[in-house]
Amino acid sequence: MEHFPLFYKEMLVFFNDCKKNKKQFYLNALLKEPLWCNKNFMYKNKPIFFHNWLRSGFKYLNDTVNENGIKPLEWFDDKLICKKNWMCEYMIIKTVITKTFKSYEFSNIRYENIFHGNTSYDLLCKGHVKVCDINSKLIYEILCHEKFIPPLHQAYYGKVFEITKTAWKSIYEQKILSIRDRSISEFNYKLLNNLLCNRELLKKWKIVENDFCVICRDAKENNEHLILKCKNVSHIWDIVKQILKFDISWKTIVIGFYYENNEKTLFLNSIISLIACKIYKYKMYCRLDNKDEKPQEICNHIKSKLNFYTEVYTKIQDKKYAKVMKAIKDKL
């Protein structure tokens, strides 16, 4: 372990922490399990069910236990509506719960009456949590739940574009999950998390001496300049603005339309992301192959992709959006 890299040491520590916390997850989840008709609570190989106890408000394991196990017999005396055969039923419940308590340590759990509806354990599953053996998938879910930190650039965009924390789920759905083309989804993810290559980043890594755009010369090349403001691409966005009939800002390109989730917003996010993606990829292609970046070549590259998408929209009988794409292609 002395020569083990620090990263792997930390991973082992987190893994062991999660194994400890896994039991706590299941203990709390078990207390919120229904007591009746539940395969986790069996008597003579059959789930238990006592109608009078259910009518009296005893629905979950948590309603009948405390840190010492099942609550004493006297505690139920004035709470049961009907006491017919209740002592025998109490002994059966006690036997089942005692068996359960032998497998779990309940001394550190808070015992409160629970309520209907969603719980914090929806992270693990929907509905009732099944008590099962530990597995790697659960360990990973607990690790994500406990150690997840929102991407750093998310906070930056949130401040610059005035986006609330709750809006990010919708943004990721609209810009990544809903986009049918996986290459565009990947591009959007990198854009949202500032993972695209540009000269500003290359200078930071000390790969280039300056961060000025090689085309414009007088402007620093960040993601915004690379995709939106560079002289080689600004005319493309002017054409897109004319066809779509609204202004396209850097905010529109990065986070798109996320207030509504419908066919129109999906199309607008797709077409804007498609053009931004193809501009970026062509520029990177030129740099990797040491080719001169020409405005008309960028247009031709975008036109070839628009032509493909126009055919797709035509085949699925969406002529309205196919017409918009064809209009942009013809203008370019």
C-alpha cells in the first residue's frame, strides 16, 4: 500500500465507507417496509397479514418496533380496535421481528411513524426497497449519492446566464438525452462542461504561447469566439437568424430552450446544436491536418449534414422542419 497511487487509496477508502453506509441504507429502508403481505417478513414460509392490526394503523415495521425490538405487549393494549386472538398474533409478529433483528443492528436508527409517498431512498429504486445482498451496482449508486459534486462549469453558467439549480435537469434532458444524434449529444455535454478544445485552454496547458484566434488575430479564442464570433462563422449564424427569425446568442447555443419540452423546442435545440457541432468539428479537423480554415469549406461541411437531416425529416413526414433545414442549406 505504501507505493499505491493516492487516487487508488482514496477510491478504496470511499469504497469501504460505502459498504458501511450500505447497511444504514437498508436498515432505514427496512423500517419503512410494509409489515403485511411482505416476503421479507415470513412465518412458516408465508407472509403475515392480520387485518385488525392493519385497521388499527400498524402498517409498517417502524410502527411496531423500537431500539429493543418489538414494542411490549402492554403498549398495544389500548391501540388495537379489536383484540380477538391478538396475543397469539402478537407472538407471531414478535417471532418474525426477532428473526429480522438478528440480522441487523437497529440501535442507531431513529424510530418515527412514517408517511405515504416518496422517500429519500428513491435513489435506489422506485417503490418498496428490496432487502438483498450487497452488490457493486448498489455501491456505485451510494458512492454517487454521497460523493457527487455538480460540475464546476455548471456554477459558472448558472451565474452568467442566471440559471437556477433546479433548471439543470431540464437542460440536460433537452440538450443531451432528447437529442437523437449521439455525436451532437456528446458535443453538447462537452460544451456544457467546458471540455471543448480552444486556444485559451491550450495556453493554459502551455501547449501554445498565446490564446488569440489565428483568423481574427485580435480576439481571444474561447468556446464562444470559436463557435459563434469568429469571422469565418459569424455569417453562418446571420443566415440561421434570418431563417429561424430570432436572435441566436451564446446562451441559446449553450443551454438552448429548456422551459418547455415539446417538438418545436426539440427541433430548435437540434438544429442549433447541429450547426455549432459541425463548425467546431471542421475547425478541429483543419487544425489536426494543418489545413487552412476557409469560410466556404465550413459552409459546405454544414450543408452536407443539413442535406442528410433534410432527407431524414422528409422520410418521417415532418415536412415543416425539413423545409426549414432546406432553407438554411440553400442560403449557405
